[in-house]
Amino acid sequence: MVAGYTFHDYLSLALHRTAVGLMVEDPALVGTAQATLERWIERGDPRTRVLWEKWRSILAARDWAQALAETEEGQQLRSASPVPTVLSETTRLKVLALMQAWRDAEVPVFREPP
């Protein structure tokens, strides 16, 4: 557990872990993420460009450790990531259901502070 992580941070991490696993199994999916990223860069917000440029390097190098880092930088990167776009809707919904079950099991990290 990472101090300060919210449910949405863990959900994002789970989606990224799932997507990275699929990209390792099927490297053609990296091209899908890269194409999405290039579309975003063409039309996107210049304030996000720094993160997208990092994603361009991460995808090219297949630097999955950086993409999955449980750090503040990893969290920031995942907030502007094309990686989950490689997931099918079915897979995305399965990950969401698993994470909701985890949250609903009253794991202490999701409890409101007293």
C-alpha cells in the first residue's frame, strides 16, 4: 500500500498492470497505445505534453517499471497515460469489478480517517 493513494490511484495501477501484461504478451498492442498517444499529442493540452513525451519514451523502450512505479511520478504518469486504451471494455470492467470488491471488503486503506 502506498501512503496517500486513493481508490482511483489503485484502480489506475491495476488497469496499467493488466494492460502492460497484455502488451508483453502481444507487442502489437504497444503500437495501439503509441497511436493513441500521437493523436492526443496532436490535439492535446500543452500542459500535458511533458507527461506525453515521457510516455513516448516509455512505450518506445518498453520501460514497464517506470509505467508501474508506485511513486508520485508513477502516479502522475498514469494520470496522462494511453496504456489502458489497449484494454477491451470487458477486461476494463473485470478489473473495475475486482477493485470494487477489494474496496468493499473494507481494506483499511479505503476507510475514511476518524
